[in-house]
Amino acid sequence: MAEQQNERKSYHVMDATDRTPVEVAVGVLIERDAQGREGRFLLTSRPEGKVYAGYWEFPGGKLEAGETVEQALRRELHEEIGITIGEAHPWQVEIMDYPHARVRLHFCKVYQWEGEFEMREGQHMAWQSLPVEVVPVLPGTIPVLQWLASERSHAGLTHQDVQAT
């Protein structure tokens, strides 16, 4: 009996909270009018070959070793969409548990950038207002749309809910 107990293997099913989050910098690029009021914001689609390809999100990416959120955001936005950003304004932090990874999303508002938008990973871009017209929206993007709606006193839908068939 003791031999059988020694042969038993213990398997631990990993809970979402057991996974260390991947740190991600995300840019919420927002146009402002002459009075400084926030207007449209930029969404980009996830490129082919990545998890959730075709889903719409705010652009950004993983922090590399030793990078701050702002440094990572500058690098990622230049690499992915060809722009150089001005100041990144830390705004919200959200943890999302996806089947493939747990991520801590550091959202920064960005109001100034230079350069022509160039979708360097074959993705698409769209300037949007609430409710957004592009579909489907990445789950990690939905809280941001809700925060924007709250700040802007937007009542009603923030996005179209597309169910997988």
C-alpha cells in the first residue's frame, strides 16, 4: 500500500490567480478638439498569426526587462504603428485572465504623437467614438470603453456584443 501511495502523482490545477501576470503597456490615443475635449480614439486589429487575430484593441505590447510602462509604450507604438508619442498619461490598470495568459494592462492616455500611421504588422486601424463600430472587440478593451463612457457621460452601448457561433 505504501508503495502505491509513493507512486501516486499529485497534479495541481493552476488557478488564474496562480499565474504571474505579463506586464503590458497600452496606448489610448485620443484626439482633442480646440477646447481640449476628448474626441475619437484609435483602435487597431490584432494581426494574423497572433492570439485573437482580427479582434480590435488599443495598441501596445509587453514590457521588456528593465523598461518602464512609458518606455515600453513608446517602443511598441513605434514598432507596431510607426509613430513617436509625446507624454503618456498613466490612467488605469486592469488584470485580464485569458486562456493563453494572464496580463496586467497599464492603460495610458496619449494626446500627442508624430509621424504617419503605418500598420507594420499588417493590422488595420480605425478612429472610433462610442459606441465603437468595429467588431469583434477584445475582452480587455471592453473595460476601457466603459471607463471612457463614464468619463464622457455616455449612456447606452459601448460596443456591439458579437457571440461566437
